[in-house]
Amino acid sequence: MTAPVLSVRGLSVRFLMPSGRRIAAVTDAHFDVAAGECLALVGESGCGKSVLASALLGLLPANAQAAGGAYLGDVDLLAADERTLARTVRGRLIGLIPQSPAAHLTPVRTVRSQLEETVVALTGTRGRAAVRQAAEAAAERAAFPAGHLDHHPHQLSGGLAQRAATALALIGNAPLLLADEPTTGLDRDLVHHTVDELRRQVDVGRRALLVITHDLAAAERIADRMAVMYAGRIVEISDATAFFGLPGPRHPYSRGLLGALPERDFIPIPGMPPELGDLPDGCAFAPRCERATPTCTTLPAAAAGLVCHHPHVTEDLRA
Ligand code: SF4
């Protein structure tokens, strides 16, 4: 892998609740994302993946405490102050593609005016003609049709709103794109279109892309590598081709996620994820895991991209 654009090292996030409870939303996350690479961070709702995204953007609420490091160039995103995050990071180093593009856009202004404002703020372009040209170029990069530039967000389809949000995210030429559930609420055709557009930005723009999603079909279409999160921990990091093909995932939870898909075995994982405020001392997946043994009451150490005492071994998986 080429030098990482983003390096996350031991990232943990705790929420301190008014009652005194501590919620372990993210625990000891480690991963890299390189230029021209897409890492998909997947897991069930509430597993901590969007909290992780908020930590990278410096958008955690006041009752959250983050520890560890997240390095983007020479900036430690966790240590940076709000001024640095606002002026240097958001938009310029990280382009955010939001979960609800229509809600992300300002409803009372046209797409063109929002693009032009972002061009001025992020690129320093001056002069009416130059700003207009840069905004139109940004729209074109995201395949947003010029004929819709003077429309307001409510006049756009879901797909066009997504492209408008992508165009805004690309203006600062950020080396890292962060897409937080970019396919939520879209029909399957639009999902394919959206992830293909994002993939194009990775391939053509040589950007690093971190996609946070619960949509495994979308992840299969776009990702180079997979990171699977359960109860706040990344339990497996794997090459996407091996993950979705042979030999398949090695962590029991990852295998359960894949097996639950209708186009696979259509067998749901039994039970429910644990409360993040009441995690067991050992492996949090143990109550739902058919491979659990008494050893699993102790926390497994991370090794070779896996956090599990009894991962499936390659020979098992090929049998
Ligand atoms: S550590 Fe044990 S309980 Fe946890 S996933 Fe691995 S085998 Fe299952």
C-alpha cells in the first residue's frame, strides 16, 4: 500500500452521561486509508461507526472524550483546535459527503449559489466570471447537470441532490473523502450510481475514501478493503475481494453479517448487539457467537487484522 493519507491509531471515544454512565462508543480503532483506495467501515446501526466519523471531523458533542490519534498529513485530527478544524480540515483536508444530501444543502438557495460560495471560501478564487466557471467545473466533476444549477434543493431528485453534495465536497480538493451512509434511503439503481460516482473520484482524483455504511452490497461495489465494527471495536480488516469472495471473512461476526444478506444465506445473526454502556469484559460478540468458548470471556488481542480467539481459518473456509 502507498503511504496512507489517513492513519488512525488507537482511537477511542467515551460519552459521559449526566447519570455518570460511560458509553464506550469507539474503542482502540486502528486503520489506514491510502490515496486511490476506498476503505468501507461496516457494521450494524449503533456500532459506533458514525461516532468515529464525527471524531475525525471534530464534531463530537461536548460530553464526548476522544483519545488516541488520527493523522491526516501533519495534522492530528483529535488534537487540533476548532479553528484549525474549521479553517484547514473540513472541506480542505476532508471532503464530507453527508448522509442526507438534501438536508445538507441550504433550501433557500440555488445549487449554483452554494457552489460559488464554497468555491470562494475554499479556493480563494475571485472575480465573478472565474467563480462561476469554477462552480460549473465542480458540478461537472460530480456529474451534476449544468441545466439544474439554478434549481433549489427541493427541485432536485435524490440522485441529483447527492451529486450536488458530492460537488460541494470535491471543491476543496481534499485528499480524503468521508462518505457517511451515502446510500441511505436511495433505491438500488441510485445506490449503484452513487457508489460508482464515488469510486470514480477515488480512481480519477487519486483520493482516499472512507465510506461508512451498513449497506454491504454498496460496500462490495466500491471498497478495496473492509473494516468491520462491532460494539465499538473494529474486529476485522480484510481485502474486499477476499471478504466477499473466497475465502470470505474470518471473524464470526463478519461471516454472520454476510450470511444475513438475502442474496447469501438469509440467516440473521441471533440476538441483539450489546448496550455500549454495559459491555462485557471479554468479547462483546460472545453471546451471539457459535464459536464462543470460555476463553472468550477474556478480550482477544488484535492480530493480523482480526480481534477473535477462534477465527475461521482459511482451510475451514475453503472446505
Ligand atoms: S472471540 Fe470468541 S466469542 Fe468473540 S467472535 Fe471470536 S470466537 Fe466468537
